Amino acid sequence: MKFGILVNEGPYTHQASDSAFEFAKSAIEKGHEVFRVFFYHDGVNNGTSLAVPPQDDRHIPNRWSELAKDHSVDLVLCVAAAQRRGMLDEDEAKRNGKTSNNVAEGFRISGLGQLIEAGIQADRMVVFGD
Amino acid sequence: MAMLHTVNKSPFEKNSLDSCMRLAKAGSSVLLIEDGVVAAMKGTKHSNAVADAMTDVSFYVLGPDLKARGLSENNVVDGIKVVDYSGFVDLATEHESVQAWL
């Protein structure tokens, strides 16, 4: 079955990004497809390349990046939510005259259309938030 | 036409479980996750409401989230089934849609 996942909460906040990750991992292990995870609101902070959590803690952004790499999951950050929170990829940084960017590997910035499309294409849309 | 409802907040913190139980149709299911697992405990102010709702709606609770909070599967209200993440995925596939009560 094809799953789409929506994450509305930032990493290390409460539990949504952990629950979403565990759900995605389990779905893939069971042979399902997770074709897109859409990060909205504070959820966009899951895609930062600048997080440096303590060594003995889980690295939430890296964990998503690895999932994307190993299982070709499309990780999408909402552009409007990302810009408000200072999450910029190379193109957005250039467009806004910023000197650096901070979107981690495997993530891309795009619009709400990607969420709508996920809702249409996926057999099940599962939402995690606070 | 059955829907899977997920509730992630304790009934002592928010009334999302209450709203969910009020609106869930007969034949649908409720999965308690994150702090929502507190609602699965026996002997609380909310236990009877959950037990009563189970006449039309099936209840499940996420085992790893019980464990993370030091809550024992032995204290779960009779009739609530404990599932792991794999069971969560199965529930999502077995129901037609998934509604999160955030």
C-alpha cells in the first residue's frame, strides 16, 4: 500500500516526528511504500542540516535523510513554513539574498500542492502533530 | 467505511479523546498513541467512558508508548488490544482512512 505522511511538529518537541518516523520505518519494513513525507508548520525544522544533538541521542534530521536515501522517500518542506523559520535551500537562499542554506540531504522545499498531491496519490494519509 | 482514529493526548490534558468518542461511528476504531495511552489505563476517571465506548468502537493502544511511560500492559482496560508499530501500520491498511485528533 502507498502511504503519505504529514508531520506538523518540530523535532525534539514532543513525539510527533518520532512517531512519524517509527510508523514510516515499520511500513517500509512490512513492504509498503512511503512515497512522501510532507513537513508543515514547525515540522519543517526536521529538515535542518545544522542540528548537532548529543552523541547518545537520536539524530532526527539525519534519520530522515537516511530513510530518504535508502528507500527513496520524498521529503518535502512547505516553502512558506520554511521561509518563516529560516529554512532555506540553495535556490531559496539565493532568491532571498541570504549567504547560507540549511536544508539537509534528502529534503526539498516545495509548496502545499505536494501535500494535496500526496493526499490524492496515497492510499492512506497519516498525520502526526501536537 | 471504517475509519481509524488516532488520539495522541491524555484525556487529563485535552478533550480530544472525548470529541473522538462522541463522533466516531459504530464499527470504527480508536488507536491511543503518545500521551493518549494514558486513557487506556484501568481505574482512572476516564476508564468507564472508554469501556462504554467499546460497545460500538474497537480500541487499540500502542505498546511502545505505554512502555516509554512506565505503564503496564496488565493495567489496560479489558478489551483494549495492545499493538506495536507494525500493528499500527496494519490498522492503517485495514481501515479506509486515518483521522488524527490533534
